[in-house]
Amino acid sequence: MRWGLIGASNIAASHMMGAIRANGGEIASVLSSSAERARSYADDNGIPDGFADLDALLAGDIDAVYISTTNEKHFAQAMAAIAAGKHVLCEKPLAMTVSDAVTMVKAAGDAGLTFGTNHHLRNAGSHQAIRDLISSGRIGEVLSMRVMHAVYLPPHLQGWRIDNPAAGGGVIPDIVVHDADTVRFHLGEDPAEVVAIQTASAMASGVEDSVMSVWEMPSGATVMTHESFTHRFAGTGIEVHGTQGSIRATGVMTQRPTGTVTLVTEAGEENVTFSDHNLYVRSVALFQDAVAGKGRPAADGVDGVKSLAVAAAVAEAAKSGRRTAVDYGDI
């Protein structure tokens, strides 16, 4: 498969280019905001062509695009790629609004194109092991879940994420969408209502950099999440508590195949082993298989819409101070 990169981003260089090439894909071109930046990025990463014009990139001999620009650009770029007949793998959040995300996903479906959301966490061996424990009944009926995803955003990733609401900055669009997808992946149901409180420290300007929220699931289970850009030493993890046991996982809300998973039941504690495969290699492999008519992406467009819808409800609940229903649009 021949790919065009829409966005000369850190994540593309650090994770996605290697994953595409590991799956036998060829990166033919990259788009950046200026011709100079595009050429420099292309030269540094062994990419034949660099463009500052989206139409020029889409006119090239490519099968799919990977979109990793700032959030406010995703919708227009994805719609242009779909109109050009390209399959789309897009970073989260898919768009600035749920309605725009629904539009792009439906457009891809109508065009017979594969659309994927690059939710990496559900590709981790740790999370697949956790899901298997839940689905096989090892902890009984799920009662509650906690997600700890308060981290310290390193300086090289701060930029627009901490001071530009027009670009989709803030911890809610950056991390809550990941946690929403992870909760949906594990529990197999969509959050119904949420309450939330957000704060901004000295790090952020004009956007939130920490948020806590509680979600009600249709089954009656409750979910508590904590996301932040400002916590240097908190560590990450999830806990899932059921009528017959609990799962405690630490260090698993990450881009790398790390962490520990422990099952606790009446029989005692059990360390759960899991695969240490590369998350992004698996994501690209499943996307390319879906393009070939074999299966579906790890996270498809509907998954992307629903994670965005939960994040949007958290943002509204934090702003209004009221319990807020999650609106999934008409997806």
C-alpha cells in the first residue's frame, strides 16, 4: 500500500512511519504547512515527495492517507481525501464536532472506502488481555471502572495543546477521547451520561489541562476518569471491579507495550501475561487488511465518532456543571 502523510508530525515520525514500513507499506509523500518544512521532513525521513498543497498530494499515486495535523484541520482534509478516493486513517479526535465526524465517516462509507481512527490503546497486548478477562467472566458482572490517565505533557508536545482552543487544544480532546475508546473497548457499551469538573493550571492558557469525570453506563456500571497534562509522578492505569474479582493494571495507558496486569479473586492475586507487540504495527496491519476486504480496522470511524461524543459531553458537563447526556449524533 502506498501512503500519503497529511501532517509532518511527531507521532508520524516516532511511531507511524515505522509501523507502515513494518507492514510492507510505502510512504510516498508528506504534507506540511510550508514547502520548506515539507521538503525538510521528507528528506529527514526518506520520503520521496513533500507538499504544501493538499490537492497535489492527493493527486499522487497513493492508496491511503494518515492524518495527524492539528484537530481543526481533520475534517476538511479527510473530506478531500475521501473525495479523491483515498482510504483514511485519522488521528483522534476525528473532528472538532460530533456532526462533522459523523459526516466524514458516512462519506467514506458511501464511497466504499475504509476509514479508521488511530486509537492505539486498544491495540496493546495489555488491553486485549484485560478485555479477555472481562468478556470471559473472570471478574463476574462489572460494577465499576477507574481510569488514571494524568500525565506530564513534555515540552516538545505542549505548543497548541495548551494554549490554542481553535486548534482543538486541551486535555479533553487530547486524552479523554483515548479513555472513552478504552472504556468502550473493555465494557462493550457506550457511556450514557457524565458529570465533570475541569481546571487549568499555570501550564495552560485558554484551555483546560486537567479534568475528572464520572460516567454512567447503560448496564448500571459507573466509570471514573482522571486526565491531566500536569502530573509528573502520578503514573497511569485502569482498574475494573466486578462481583467476582478485580483487574488492576498499571503503566498501560501508553504508546508502548509496557505495564502490569493483575487479576484479584477469592483465589488470590494472579499476574496476567500479555503480548508485547508494537501497538501501531498492529493498528496499521488491521487497517491494511480492512482495505483488502479482510476484517475491520482496530478502531473504525464509528469508534472515533463515539469517543469524540463522550469527550464532548465531558466538556459540556464541566462547562455547565450539570449532568450531561452523551449525544452520539445519528451514527
